[in-house]
Amino acid sequence: MPIIKWAPFLESFDDMDKIFQDLTLANYDTAGFVPAVDVYQDKDNVIVETQLAGIDPAKVDISIENDVLIIKGESEKKSEVEDKNYYRKEIKRGSFYRSLPLPSHVIGEKTSAETRNGVLKIVIPKALETKPKMIKIKNIK
């Protein structure tokens, strides 16, 4: 029979972790949702894609400040179901907000956005990087 070391503190920490997870999940359920994003770049642009199926693009705001992209909006529930006796309810509704620091300096004024098949695609041109200027020293005699 193996010997098991008694560790009285571990059980209480496990209980605390469970309580914390329950509180976090409860807040997540009532706080709307956070859309997942893909961020990638090519030679000239930073591209951000996110799935916003069922959301009116007119209700989505996109802004860029200090090389940080902000996407916010609201998903409305349009349902004819009067009875609230759901068997399962997993679709997140409500307002959403996403703030993403971009991987390089960008020109926010030239950003374009389009939706296709429920996917929002934002194309943000990169700012030209300034190259260091070489200065020659004149030798005056």
C-alpha cells in the first residue's frame, strides 16, 4: 500500500478555484460575448477577420486609436418564442467589445472593412517605416 502525503491546504485551494471559476462563468453568461479574431499581415496591410454572423453590420463600430483596433456592437435577439422554457440556450446575445493592439504602426484613416458570409474583414494599411538617415561628417581644416 503506497503512502500518500497529507496536504490539508490543497483541498481548500481546489475549493477556491472552483468558486472562482463559477463566478467567472456566471459573469461571462450575462456579459454578452467576445468575438474571436484572426489577425495576420502581409507586406502592406494588417488584416483582422472576425465572425459576426447574424449581426447587422450597421450596428458594428470600428475605430483605430494609437495602433489599437476597437470593434464594438450589439447582437439583437429577434425571436417569436414567447415561452421561456428553453431546453438549451447557448447563443450569446447582447453587446460586444473587442480591443486589439496591432502588430505594427498603421494608417487608420485608410482602413477598409467588408462583410462576406458573416465574416467581417478589416484591412488596415501599414505606415511606412522611417529609415535611419546616414549623415556624413565633413572634415573642415
